[in-house]
Amino acid sequence: MLRRVVVGLMLVLFGPAATTAQQAAPNANALRPPTAAAPVAVPRSTQYALTSKNNGQAYRIMVSTPFVFDPAVAYPVLYVLDGNVFFGTVSEATHFLSFTKDIGPAIVVAIGYETDDLNDWVRRRRLDLTPTPSPKPSDAGPAGGGDAFLRVIEEEVKPLIRSRYKIDDSKQMLFGMSFGGLAALRSMFRNPTAFSTYIVASPSIWWDNKAVLADEAAFSKRVQSGELQLKVILTSARDEQYHGDDPKLLAAAQSGSRMVDNTSELAARLATLNPDKLTVSRVIFDDEIHNSVPAAAISRGLRLAMPQK
């Protein structure tokens, strides 16, 4: 009885062809032999190999375009640090949000390394994303190559993208998290016109006794003079830093990395400089930790960076 009802409903909705197909292929999976395994590709994406003339390092430059891509349109570009781990998430979030009209369409460019080895990525990012050498020797590898890496982006990655895509030079954005957020702050403080928007997630301001803040005063003067027109979005996970009632844990948190407080204090200082010229957004995600917050930081950062008018 139930089968007759289902067949009748299929006739009403789809006509005789549906029942014929159903009778001919009652188990479609049985007709599909397994195929050899193949890598999964991120849709609408390509990658380029780049060996830098600045620092001699090899990079994997990953690019993805919007769902409906028009080569004649000049698109905003979102540059993403730590491309090995964030490219897929950022590109799909960007294109889905633009498809649903929450943000405008953009090209995503992620800068990563020609490796799929996690330990190799950790070692190489430590060198590229930190602005100064480590004050203490570490088995994690060398540090302090951040300035050379930022030149790689400006002098090599951006020209590569401009040579292959039509872009909107007035809408260039940078996303970085953790050490990537530290590098984004270094870029903003030292070369603020490199990007129009900085999405800075959980920045490691603590690095080398907050060395990145040495350039804050000069940057602040430029903002106050009205020379710059920028947007900065600063995010954190609430549980990146202890804020409970235990005095010992509180003291340890205050003497440690202060991931949340350092970022909040920076946001407060920047917000008062010149609100008409520097738009500052501060977001703290409850019930999140450092390794769970990236997706939230990316989603909120995109919506604040590229709101659909």
C-alpha cells in the first residue's frame, strides 16, 4: 500500500519518467562501481608557486573567485595569512556570505607554504609572522622574519594577483590570526596604506615584550592628522585568558600573554584617535578558546569588513 502511494505521488510530481527510472534503477549505488581516491579541490580556486626574491622562501599562493565571477569587474581582495589552514574556510565563508548578499563579492588570496606537513607549517609561520627574533632560544625554530615577509606580500604577491585578476585597489583587506594577527598589526602600524581593512584575530601582542606596539605612537599621529582612512576589526575568544575568581590564576593570567586584555586595551586606544578616519570594531566571542574561535572570527570579520550597502 505504501509503495503504491509513493509511486502515485511520483507520477503526480514528475510524470511517468520518474517511475520508469525508479523501476530501472532501484538501487542506484549498485550501478556505480567505486573509483580511485582523488584529492578534494576547493571550488573556483587555483594556486601558484612563488619563490620570493626578498627572503628566498617558497610559497603556495591560493586564490579563489566568487560564485558568479566576471573578469571585467574590479573586485576587492582579501589576503589571508596562514593559508595552509585558513584558505578553505575563508574562501567558502566569503563566497557564501556574498551569495546570500550579506557581504559583497571578493577575491580571496591565501599565502601559505608548499607543504602539507603541519610541523613544517608551524616552523615556517613562526619565522614569517613574528616581527623580531625570539628573546629566548627555542626548539620551535627561528623567528623575526616578519618584515621581510610583509615585503613579499607587497612586492611579489600583490603584483602576481594584479597580473592575473582585475582588482579594486581601494579595497584591499588583510586577515591574520594569532601570529598572523601580530603580523597584521605590524603591517598596519608600519605600512598602514598597504590595506584598507585589517581583520586582526587573537593577535599575539605579547611577543617579545609587546615589541609590535613600539610603532603604535607613530601610527596614532598619522591617524590623528587625518592622513589615513582605515578600518580595523579586533577579535578574541573569551577563554583565551582566565577571568575567573581564583587570585592565583588571575595573577598568572595578568603576568602571562594577556591575549584578551592586550587586544581590548589596544582597541580602546585606537578607537579614540579619529573615529571618522579609523573605524575600530572590537568583538569577544564567549565560550570559545584560541583553537575553536577562527571560524567565528572569520565570519564576523567578513561582515564588518564588507557590509553590503
